[in-house]
Amino acid sequence: MGLLSSILGGGVGQLVKDVVGTFQLSPEAKLEFEAKLVENEFQLRKIDAELEAKVLDAQAREIEAASSNIRAEAQSGDKFTSRARPTFLYIVYVILINNYVVIPWAGRTPVEFPEALFWLFGTVMTGYVASRGWEKVSQWRMNGK
């Protein structure tokens, strides 16, 4: 089952069936509808496959655009682009240590941060650690072979 099928909960055919199923149909009309649905099942699967291909194509274009941006930043002579992610992490470290270590030690109540800050920090940290790990594995493979 493809990505789009899982998003739509079974594909275009199931979506149509669910929508029509909400209407009150006579048993004869319902049987006729289901017969038409079975009759056109190949076309519905074809539409599902086309939509799936379009989604995958859009994802591939998005990944390629992001990859070209990263390559352009890496090739630029600006040192800040290579230090931007670590700088963000260091700033968040200082904020968290100040809020959860220094302020309570001084006898004050820590500031309540929004949950989105922790999600952002976790996402950046995960991406940074994963990319550094992948970089080291790639270098090891290139030097090892």
C-alpha cells in the first residue's frame, strides 16, 4: 500500500465508497454503485498510482532543492554557514542551563518555555548529530576501502 493510499485510508476507491456510504441509498442503488466501483477498480488503482507517483516526484524535487541549498552553503566561503547549527545549539544550551540550573540555584522559579522550543531544539540536535555521524561513517568507508 502506497503513501497516498495510507493517507487517504485505502485510496481513491475507498474514499469514494466512504463518501457515498454516508448517503442513504436503497439496496438496489447500493448494489449498482458497488458493481460500478468493482467495474472501475482498475481505473481507480491507476489514479492511485498516478497520485502516488506525483507525491514521490514532489518529494524528490524537494529533497533535491534542499540538497542543492546545502551544497551551495557548504561551498560558500562564509564560515558562519558552517557554524550556524552549532551556534544555535550552544545558545540553547546556555538558555537551558541558565533556566534549569542557575535560576533554581539562585532560589528563583525557572521560566516556563513553550513546548515548541524543545521540539525545535530536539529536531536541530537530531539532525546535527545524525549528519555528523553520517559524515564520519562516509569518511570511514572512503578511507577503509
